[in-house]
Amino acid sequence: MALILAAACTADPSRNWPADLYQLNIRLNYPSGYEEAVREGVPVLVSEKFSGAEYQVVTNVNGEIGLRLTAGIYRVSVSDRYRSRNLFNGTSDFVISADLNASLDLVYSEASPLLIRELYVGGCSKAPKEGSYQSDQYVVLHNNGSSVQYLDSLCFGTMSPYNSTGANNWLNADGSFPSFAPIVTVVWRFPGDGTTFPLAPGEDAIIALRGAIDHTQEYPLSVNLNRPDCFVCYNPTYFPNTTYHPAPGDQIRQDHILDVVIKTGQANANTISINSPTFLIFKAQGMSIENFVRQEGVVRVTPGNSSDVVVTVPWEWVKDAVEVFNGSSTGNVKRLPPHQDVGFVYQMETYKGRALTRRIDEEASLDEGYTILWDTNNSSSDFYETDTPLLRQ
């Protein structure tokens, strides 16, 4: 595909452009009150929906980009971090069959101090035995802020649909996202009285989503989740399947066993997609999470799928979220709106012991003296797939 980038949004009239190239001009619209964020050098990703071709351009001083493209359907995505904690995200598709002048509205969000650092859900090989293994799923949370954060009452879960290749029946008729996150199967919560589980700046918290045991004892390519610093999703009343939820190991603290706020559906184990989950952490505001789930209309049935029952969590309660796409499919569908995650990270292969890990902001980490993670609310740039998860380093 031929491409020529322009510094401004006006094509050079003296150039004899090929007949099959069209000019795409995009202006970034920042929310009211944030006009000062309009500036030169903001990165913009332009990708063709079917060919997969991607181009990185930057704005001029007026917050605009201009480029020449062949005909196609192009997705324009922006993740702009302004003055450390101000995040602006937006994405939209544009059909290019002629010269086009358009705008892209950006949504404001504030960077959360609590972040998802690593998601390990794809399983590993049983080598030297035969077969594959997926009872070792875990997630790592991280305090990216400058003050102590408390995990007490923090909740988490995964969204409907389970997989990125399933139909997203929660989208509105116009293709827009609902005003809530549909959490499926179960809502988990950290216990505590408000200050029981402090997380210092730069520190991590590990959550065993399934078996809190040393999986390497039987499967050397797996991970050890029998650790005193590990929190555990374990409730044999709701999830009696011991293949996925064996009794926690001897290093697990009793007060690190997490609470089930509510379980929906009939699953006998904590159900998380191994190739394309959407994972969220959130905290109830103005009421307890227990009182919230008792309210009428909070628990709903997924349209067109009576067996898929969800808890409708307001987006403003979400602290962080990551969307995973199935790397072996071209039919992935977004579940998170741009103000939560404008992009996605691919799980390219399962049962290879790989993890999806957030990048480290090396410069900020050096300045602060502890690990600072990259956070733009865009998993396409914030995360990468690695062969060496944190718990195997």
C-alpha cells in the first residue's frame, strides 16, 4: 500500500498524486475544558480494517493529521497521555473512497493508580508429559501511584461475551456501548476493613484465579501460586470443581482467600477465556457492592442468551481494564468502549506458558525510584505478549 504522510492536513497541490490515493484529514476534538491539550506530536494510529496495514502519524500544532491512502475502511485510534494523569482516547472507522475531512471526538479519563500488570490465562504444556494445562491462571495488580493504595473492597471479574469472537449482544442498535460493564459468572472482592491490605507505590499483588498451588511440582513449565503474598479465588461451595480449584497450598494465608459477592450461571469453576478475556478491576461507590447487586435491574440476562446472566457495573466504578483479542481469528469484536480501552492485546497462542504483560515506563521509573507502568488506556500500546511471565522470572 502506498502512503505519503503530510505535516499538515492539506495535500500539496503541486504533487501529481496517483489516481487511487485519497486524502484523509482528521481533526482531534478534545473535551470542553481541555483545549490546552491540543498540540503537536500526539501519536495517531491509522489501520486498514481488512489488510491489517498500520501507520503511525503525529498531529500538527492544530491537533490535526493528514495522509494519503488507497481506498478502504480505516480505523483511526488515539491514546493521548497529557501531563501524566490525563488520558484522552478515541477511535472511529472511516470509509475512504474519496478525499475526506473528518473529526474524532476524544473521551477524557484519569489514570488510575491501581493497574492490571499481567494477565496469565492461556495455559501451558504438560511437558514432559503429554497434553495441555489451564488450571494455573493468575493476574498481577500493581500500584502505579505515588501513595499507598488499599485493596480492601476492590472487586474484579470478566465481561460478557467471554470470547472476543462471540457476538456482542450488549451493543446498542447504533453500535454504541452500553452504560455499564456486563460482568459474567462471578464478582470477586477483596476482604478487609478499609486499611487491611495496603499496596505501597510500585508493589504488586498476585491473584490466583484458579489453583493456588505450586503447579510446577507436576508441570515444570507452569508457575508456583503457593505463595504467602498470593490472594486466592477459592470457594468450594460455589466452585466445587477441584481440577481448577484444589484446596489452597500451605503457604496461602487464610485472610487472602477472596469473597464471592455474587455468582451467576451454573459454572462449577471460575470461568475465564484462555484466549480472549476482558478483565476489569472496580470498586463500588456510594454503597457496598453487596447492596448494589441486590438492586432491581442490576442483574440481567444477556439479550439472545438466557443462560448468560451478568452484573451491570457502572463504567465510572472501573479502575482499570484490559481487552484481549484472539490472535488466531480475524473476527474479533470490541467489548470495552474507548474511555476504558481504545485498543486490545493479542493472545497469539494458548498452552505455551505466555502472559500478557504491561510495559514499564523506564524513564518515569528512574525518576520515581520504583516501577512505573505504561498507562494510556490503550492495550495495543500498553501491553505485549511474553514467553517469560513475571512468576517465572
